[in-house]
Amino acid sequence: MKPGTKKDVAARLRSIAGHLKAVERMVDEDKYCVDVLKQTMAIEKALERVDAMILGSHLETCVADAFREGRAEKTVQELAEIFSTARK
């Protein structure tokens, strides 16, 4: 992973972890279900953005290297598995 991306991903994950703790408190305090759902959906979207950042970095670095080094078939298979998992 590119160093700048790694730093951004780590910062976003820390933010998401804090957000998740806040939602946990909301549940403990019996907050309105719709409010909790809105927050969990926001966390899901934030995780999707992290996924996109990681994937973008992976394509720019690891995948490009794998193609140059003749490991294209294995790399394409890995990407296909990831997309298959994401669609389940």
C-alpha cells in the first residue's frame, strides 16, 4: 500500500472505530432505533470508502507489479474472488 494511502486509511479506521463506539453507547442508552440505523449506515459507507482507497492503492501497486512480473492470472483470480465476496 502506498504510504500516503496507508496513513489515510489508518486515520479513517480510527475515526470509524470512534464512531462505532458512539453507536454502541447509543444502543446502551436505548436511543431511537432509526437514529442508530442512520449511524450504522454511515459507518458502512465510511468502510466502503476505505475499501475503495485500499483497492485503488492495490491496483496501482500490487496489481501493476504482479502484471509486470508475470503473475497476472493469479492476480486476476484474487480480484475476481474479492468482487465475488463483495456481492454476497
